[in-house]
Amino acid sequence: MRKIVAATFLSLDGVMQAPGGPEEDTAGSFCHGGWTFHYWGDAMGELMGKLFDEPFDLLLGRRTYEIFAAHWPYAGDEDPIAKAFNATTKYVATSSDAPLTWRNSVALPDVAADVARLKKQDGPKLLIQGSSVLIQTLLRHDLIDELDLLVFPLVLGKGKRMFGEGTIPVALKLVDSKASSTGVVMSRYRRGGEIRTGSFAQAQPSEAEIARRERMAAKA
């Protein structure tokens, strides 16, 4: 069984679009590309290094694949990340017939079914980078095992978000967390089972509370 890990840069309001540069992804007239740049530091570099030290295959959405394919093959294998990305298998969620030109690339036209099949196989972890649409699809089908989130201290207001409509409610377990000197909170979450609910309300609600609940029910 292969583990699926989504390693993602997020703003405080959940935006993950174009963290690396202004030209990375301008869809929807997004104008804040490169928002992670001035927060980067040694602690984040160390964390990402550990993430890539373990064996992995990449699992990417088509747009992220195109961004990576236009950069990493040209970065030179003296760059350790380029060397790892160029050598590993790239699984790409895409319905397009356009060729995948980056070596060791495999198309996944039926995303949820294909990823579920991959997950059942033996092999290294499947590491998601970027790929907001892919992540939302996999969250809807409960296929992601671990979330490695780097949350940056800024609010972007608009842009592609990690969690969207259709995400299955689930409890998560925090297994590691630290903050960088620039205020980036780096946290690792794994599945924690179903959501457990409770109530701080009075055991015997007041007449005002009963009336409020009735009004809420009528509006539902």
C-alpha cells in the first residue's frame, strides 16, 4: 500500500495558488504570485529536504506538471531537487491527449480510480506538489493519507484554495509542528478518524433557546 502525501504552501485563508513567482499561475487574474519568497528560510529548506530524501513518486495535476516540466528538466542535476524530480516517475492527472514530454511521465485520465489503483500497489510514497484541483478531487474520495502544510502569515483574499466544496469531513491528528523565524507554521497531519461532536449547551435549554432553534430549523 502506497501512502499519498500532499505537501502544500498555504496562506492563512487557505490559498495555494502561485506561491513561487508572479508568472507561475495567473488564472483568475491572480496578482500575488510569489507570495512565499520573502518568508523563506533555513527551517523550511530543511523540512523540504527531508521530504525529498525519502523515496517518492510525484503525483501532479496537469497545470502543476506543466509548470514543473518547464523548469526542473532545465535546472541541472547539480540541483538535488531537480535530480530527484527528473529521475522519479511523474503521475499526471489529465484528460488531455497532449503528450507528456518530461521523461518518466505517466498520464492518469480517470483520476480517482487511477490513483486508488496506484495506492494499492507496492512502491514509494506518492507526493503531491501544488495541484489544487487534484487535491480537491482526492479529498472528495478520501485518498490522501498525510498533509504537510506550510502556512504563511498573510491573507490573499482570492485564489485557488486547498479545501473546497465536497471535501469529506474528517478529523486529523497533528504529528509534528514547528514555526520558522519568519512566522511560517509547518505542520504534519495524518488521519484521525471520524469527527466527534459534543455540546456546551445547557442540558435543559431555555424557552428563548428553544425558540431560536425553531427559527433556525424553519430557515434550513
